Amino acid sequence: MATAVSQLLEDYHRRTVRSRQLAEEAQASLPGGITHDARYFRPYPIYIERAAGSRKWDADGNEYVDYVGGHGSLLLGHAHPQIAKAVQEQLARGTHYGACHELELRWAQLVQRLMPSAELVRFTGTGTEATLLAFRLARAFTGKPRIARFNTHFHGWHDHAAFGVGSHHDGSPSPGVLPEITDNIALCPPGDIEQFRRLLSEHNDIAAVIIEPTGATWGQVPVTPEFLHQLRKVTSQHNVLLLFDEVVTGFRVSPGGAQGLFGIRPDMTMLAKILAGGLPGGAIAGRRDIMELLDIDACGRQGREKISHHGTYNANPASAIAGITTLEIVAETDACGRASDCAARIREGLNRVIREEELAWRVYGNFSNFHIYTNPDREPVTVADLDSGSFDYRKIKAAAASPAVGKLRIGMRVHGVDIFGWPGGSTSAVHTEEDVEQTVEAFQKTLRALKHEGDL
Ligand SMILES: Cc1ncc(COP(=O)(O)O)c(C=O)c1O
């Protein structure tokens, strides 16, 4: 008789025949068969054909409650009718004018209205481009070379951010990254203000510090508002720019992002994901005196050399209209609050299952996110310990790479739920009570299967 886990695997194989065929075929065309590292999945990923609201359907017709949410860009769910209509109408009017257009202005005005730090806005193609541009601006503005980053915080995949996230935590260069680049990044332990203060006291070549303001990986390694306030204070004292990477938190934790919620004004903010309503797009927003380094005339007047920035798809009309429609809904409804309430119910439900199954796992998180800590050493850690950010981030990250996580995701998929590999998920404003119930039930069935197999 098949064991529980191999039964789950067998079920996965049985349910996803077409996905498996496509995954095998993809090996000949795409490195590793995938187009984004986070989509790597063993034995093979599922192929999605369509999505609506909180759900998506794979190539074999299986339905999933989706907590990947377009990598977090879909606060309003898949194929939101208003966004879909606005984009369709725009497609008929053209996707690229190679010229200025009113939509980019309206989009920027919405960002200015919602994000407290947005004195001026420059659109980019992605979040990665936004952090890259912010680093260049910070270096040009201050005349200093080094950027401070917090270990495990993700800021996209460009060279200045491609180490000290999932590996190379000692700051050494990951393959393809020049040592001259890593030499100009100072990696700091997350959440340790004293160490950060020391860094600034001992080095006067730091241009800026960048942070995911609710913590690394959607708050998986949480950062407290107190830490952010201290960071603002210390950076101001040392004349170091504070960069909030609100690619995830922007328009999610509140319409004004983390800065609006916590009342902290960074010098520059990086945005993407929800900003563009599920289409490609990013932006930096920030202080006029810094952003003017992108302004040809202002630089001319000030006798400064402008910094270079291009990008074929910056503020393209399709992304702009999707972004405008999304941000208007975010501004005028309680979409952020609904998504956060839903995640709170999921955290509560999953923790109830964990208690019933007498496991040492913990589900924690803030706002519209939930994180599952598999606690491999069965430590007496509480949800509050994890939420406080005081628990060792290395343990959290090591647990995320444990074999139990892969099995958990297979089990959840077999029971019709797709979660992120952190492991965890992010909710939207359109997830329903039925979705929450199905998720909790899928979790219980999966844990029982894993227990039965002797994996827990
Ligand atoms: C916090 C954060 N910053 C930057 C990025 C990079 O954004 P993009 O994938 O649009 O390049 C991401 C992407 O997930 C992110 O989570």
C-alpha cells in the first residue's frame, strides 16, 4: 500500500498529467523549464491556464485557491472586471505611443496622493529597476559609494542586490557579480539597530540604507515599527538616505504603504507590483531635490550632471491604466483592510489545526500575509516571538528550505490550494470565507498525511 506522502505525490501526478507534459517539454526551451527562480518546484510545477478572483485553474482543469496572487501584484484578485475592462479598452487605443501621455501623469498623481514621500515620481519597468535606479540616485546625490542593506531583504535581482538574500550572507559575490560591487554594499543583520548605528559611526562612505519595511520576504523576518522609527532617526543624524522598498508593502499594508501606516517619511520609495495592477511596472518616488537628478533642466540650472535613465516600457499606457484603476480602488475602498482581515483568519485557522494536531509549527505574519514556520527543532517558540522579529532569522530561513515545505506544498495543491514557497501566502481583497475554510481544511488533511507518513 502506498504511504501517505507517496499517496500525496501519486495524487499530484494523477491530477497534473498535462502540467507534467508541459514541464517536460519546457526543459528543451527554458533553463530548468522555468522563467522565475521562485517557480522551481519538485517534482514539476503546475501550469496555469486561467484565473479569476481568488482562484486559478491549471492545464488539467484543477481549481486552486490562490495565495501567490501574481507574486503579490493582485491585491484585487485575478482578472478584476474593472481593471480588465480598462486594459482592454486601452489595448484598442494602442499599447505604446513612444511619447508622453496623460495616463502617466494621472498615475503619478495617484502615487503622490497616496504615498507620503512622493514629491516626484519616475516610472520604471519593474521593481528591480526601481531599486537599481534608487541606488544610482543615492550614490549620485550624496557622492558616497556604499549602500547598506539588511541580510535576507530582497530588492530584486540586479548585481547590487543579488547576494545576501538566499545565499552569500557574508557579502561575498554570487556568481557573475563583481567584487567591486559587493565591496560597495554593507550587509547588516536585520533588526539590529545598535549594529547599524555602529556601521554609520565607523564609516562615512554610506550613501543610503534600503529596507523592506515590514521585514524580509513579506514580513517573514519581521521588522517592528520601532526599528523603522529608530532607523529614520539614525539615518537623519548621519546624513544617510533612507530608502523604503515598498514593492510588496506599497498599497498593500495600507493605501499609503508602510510609510503611511507608521508615519515615517523615507527619502525615497521603490514601488511595483500593486502599483501596476498586475501588469509590468515599477516606480521610484521621493524627495524633489534627489529626484531632480533625473531632470535635465534642473540639473542644467544647478550645474549638476544628470543621471541616466531610460526604459522602453516605463509607464506604458496598458500598465498605466491598470495601475490607475487599481490605485483608485485602493484609495476609495477598504481593499487593504479586507485582505488583512482575511490573512488574520487564515493565521488563526492554521494555528488551530496545528494545536489540534499537536505540532510545533507556527503560523505568524502581519497585514495580508501568513508565514508557516515548520520549527524543525521543535523549539518552544510562540507566534508572538516570531512576530516580534526577535527570533533568529537564520533559523526561519533554514526551516523554509526544509524537505517538509515541499511536501506541504504538494499536499496543499492536491487539496486545491496554492501557496508560496516561503512557505506562506498573501491574501487579496476578494478571498472569501469559503476560501479560508477550504485552506484550513487542506492544511489539516495535508498535516495528517505528513504525520501518517512519519514526516512530522
Ligand atoms: C521587496 C521587493 N523588492 C523588489 C522586488 C523586485 O521587483 P520585480 O520582480 O518587479 O523586479 C521584489 C519582487 O518580488 C520584492 O519583493
